[in-house]
Amino acid sequence: MQHTKRYLLVPEEIYQSLASPLPSDGTPIGLVRNRIKQIKNDDGINEAERAIKYEQELKRFNKLTRDEDERPVGVKLENLSDVVDRHAQISQRQKTNCCRYASPSQAIIMDLKKLRLLEFLYKDLNSPVAFTSVEPLLREAQKTQPKINRIDVQNYLATQRTYTLHRQAKRRYRRLPTLAPGLHTEWQADLAIFDRLAKQNRGYKYLLVCIDTLSRQLFVEPVKTKTSANMIIAFGRIFKRSKYIPWKVLDGSGKEFTARAVQQFFRTNDVEHFCMLTSPQFHAGMAERANLDGTLFSSYVNTFVGLKVQATGWPEGCVTDEQHQAFVDDFERAEGIRLDSTKMEFNPGLRLIAKTLANSLWGKLAQRVGQTEIRYTRTPAEFHALLDDPTLDKLDFVHVSEHMDRCVVRKRPEFARAPLTNCLPVAAFVTSYGRLHLYDYMEQVSAIDDAELLYCDTDSIYYVNKMGGPCVAEGEALGQMKREHTDRRIVEFVAGGPKNYGIRHTARDGTDERANLKIRSFRLSYTAQQLLTFEAMKDLTLATYNIDGPIDDALDNDDLYVYGGGEHRAIRVNFPQIDRNVYADLYTHEAHKDYRPFYAKGRVRPGMQTCPFGYVEDDGQPNEGQRTHRRKRNFVEQDPTQPGHSGWF
């Protein structure tokens, strides 16, 4: 079956130009004319295919013609090669398809060869750089004309509406540097807002921050309000405390800086004032960076805390849609984190990743220095320069090949520098505050009658209590305790040291007995669990630490330090391990680890009681009455049928 012939209505002027095309001048319009002529004279294609190709080329011809007619006028192109007078430019523009430029009296146009080449490369659909950006077009054009530079391409693309409308917006760009003529000659100032902490700071809502642009020395003064009187007092105190009065002060455009009284204060002290309102070319970037609101740190923590809670799933007793919504709202109100209710599902893998990323941040902020470093040298000069470097300790080196050596070095302590990611104050504050929070829970256990603290870690505690008795405060928010085994009952607990313990637990009705071990840096594979069982850990711990008996009276307290036990007090576990040799090749070998109870954070007393270093006894006898003076607290009586559920927050 043959398709019906298709006819197109073409305007007369376009038809005449197509019927008698001009010789090809190398421009895109001339190339399209030639392709249309070839399609008309090609007898090897059928009528349907000819009509389709003809319509495509006609659309392309109309688009190029329309772009030519709509090209902007009045664009000035600088640094161009050919300069012609007014009459020559007018005649040349009428004869060619080049761009239209500025007024004829001031006309400066590009070399026509360069312009035609750029026009051809940019608008030819068969070109690999058609309708791209500056760099690809420049590289392609320089293959034909090496004298074309980046300015030529930029000036050409500035006349193309396709490029100016659709080019990528530059969001980040390099700012001009601040060059200070001397120490404390130019300051930048900004106001940091702390209105949410005004009640805890005697009504002070702001901090005036001034920074010297040369030394980066920072001066801060609290301010109650933005009134001119308070701002003048704050500036005067900073000038007096720093013992400097700068030549210039650059600050923001707020009225607290541009007020008439503040301006008069600057003039009285012979200080030249600049602000972004009157001098937009200046910017107080240093002072603003000093006043960052901390969203980078808080957003990191909130992200992974939210992921951890979502991967934990809904808490016990939260079943209905109303309870789900109430839990999400309460968590947002308590922590400022909005949870996605559609992603609240128990996912142990995701929970482990989120917990690791949230907790490893503090270690990264306090990373130790002196790590080993591997360096490769490729010339004898590099190798001997590395060996002669007095700041490095050379640990090992090996000749990898004739042209490369692998050296293992480490910075000497006196030359070692902390990584740029370190922030010891933040790491110390977070970990210390976490320890104080742990002490608070330990005090809660001590205040409960007939409760005994068995073990504590960085963020967890194990204690024994009567069934149905009061418990420590529990919840789902950050900083609150939550039971790890909500539907289980722990019947036996044994600890061989820090991060080295095991539990035996059953279901609530006493069935389904299980055992779990947690040992730091010990891979509990199937083979290891066959050798290192809960009973073996318990027997080994009792044999090492249980020193009850007549021998206790013969031992001095200073001799009761535990260093790991004697002979045969260890369990050896073999496992395959992948390592690297000195040539950095991977290989698998049989390795082993010896498990033994170890406690070096204090002293172990008779009866397997531990006490920290520096523990003082009364009259040489153990302080038996240390648990008699307890601070009583009010705790929530919990339903034993729902362990761990004492309210979400």
C-alpha cells in the first residue's frame, strides 16, 4: 500500500529562494539550501521519505532564518581584529550572514573567517559542539583556526539568544580578596543573634562580632538591643579592650550600623565607615562566616538520628494511625526532627549505618596524629630527599620496580600536625556531657531500693531489679534510655571487662532460652561461637576474677590489679584473614585471637566488686555503708507486662 502524497504550502519568497538557491557560502543557511536541493534531486528515495526529509530541512531553514532576523542589535564586540569604516561595515553586513553589531560610527567587527567558522560549528546540527558552551566550542574551533581565543568565542556566544537564555547560571564564584594595609587598620563587624538564649544570658539577645582582616583576631561584646546607645557602648568597649581603634569599619546594611548616632560616633573617633548599603562592592564576609548559625553541624546530627529512629521502627504500644501521628509530632517537638511515617520500619542494616555515622563524628573531630603514611618515589632524588627529611621517621621501604619505591613513613611527634577536621573542644564537650548524662542514670539506679548496677558503658547500663519495681526513666528521644530486649527477660549476666560481656535471656514465659555475646574487636563467626560460648566466658571470668576465700585476707589491696590472668586462662579462636604484604599484594592467611577477661580501668575487689583508681576506704576496711546514703527519687511504676514502655518522651 502506498501512502498518499503530502503537499506543503510554502511562502512565495521562501519558494523562490529554494527554487533558485544561491551558491553555498559556508553558512548554516547555505548548507541547508544544499541539502534541500539534494533531497529534491535524489531519485533513490520514495515520495514518502522525500516528503519527510523535505519537511525536516524546511523547518530547520525557517528556524535559522528566524534566528537571523531576530538576532539582537547593539552588541559591542571588543578585541577584534578587523576595523572597517562605516560604509565598508554596512556593505559587508549586507553581503554576509554575520552578526549585527554596534552603531556604524563605532563599529568594530571580528575577523569574518573566525565568525563564519564559529557560526558553522555552533549552528550545524552535525557538529559535535552544536549549541554547547564556551570551552567545547573553543577547543573545536582552535583545531581549524588556532588564533581563535576565548574572548572571541565569548563575544560570539553573547549574540546568540539560545546561549544567553539557556546557559548555566553560576551560583558560586570566586570573590575578590581582602587586602589589609596593616594590623588593626580595617575591621569587619556583624551582629550574631542569640535571642532564644536571652533568658539564660540576663536579657542579652545579640553579640557584636568584630574581626581584624589581617590577623583574624576576633572581638565579641554582648548587646541587649539594636538601639544606637547599646551599639555605641558595645563598640566603645571593644575599642577599649582591644586597645586599638581601626581606620575603617565594614559592616552590614542594618539600621543598627547606619543610624545617625552610630555614624557620629565613628566620625568622632576618626573611623571611616563602609556598609553594603552605601558601598555594595564591599562585603563583610569574614564577620559573617564567624557568625555561622551552626546548621552544618546540627543538620548532620539530625539527619542520622532521624534515620536511626526510622530504622528502629515504631515503639512498643504504638499501633494505630493516631498513635503513629502522635509519636511523630512528639518527636519533632522534643528533638526538632520531622520523621517520615512511611519509612518507619525496622531495618537493622540501615540502623547500624546511621548509628555508626552519627557516633563516629566525635572520633573524627578528635583524631590522633602520628598515623603512618605510604609514599611512592619515582626518582633517586625523590627517594633520597625522603630519607633525608628530618621531620619523618622511616619505618620501611621496598623497591616495587625499577622506577618506583614504596616507603612507609610517619611524622615525628614534634612535627606532627592535627588534621584540619579536628575540633577538640566540640569532641571533648560532647563526650564529657555524655559521660555526665550516664552518671545521672547511674545515680537513678543507686536511688532505687534493692537495685544493683552490674555494668555501664558509654551510653548503656545493665542493672538488676525486682519484677514490677520502679525503673529508670525511659523514652525514645535523644539522650533517653531504651530497653534493648523489650520482650525478653535477662536471667544471667557476665562481664569480662569493658565492652566484653554476655547475657542469657528467655521469653517472658521462661521458654526460648538464648545467649548473646558482645566483645569489642572480636569477630564472632560461627566457628568462634562454637568455641567461645556463654558458659565458657562465664567459667573463664570466674576463674580469673573470683578471688573469694581465705587467700583474700593474705593479699594486699595493691596486689589486686588484674592483668589478664595466668596460664591457660584464654580461649584461642582461629579465623582466616586478608592482609597486604610489603608489595601491597593481597593474601589470605590463618590468624588467631586469644580471648581472656581483662580489666584495667580500676581494681577488682573480693566478691568481684570493681572500684575506680583512687578509691578510699574507711579505717582500712571496705566501705560497706556506701549504699545506705541514697538520694530518693520519684520513679514511674511500670506495668511488668509492657517492659520498657514508660511514655515515649
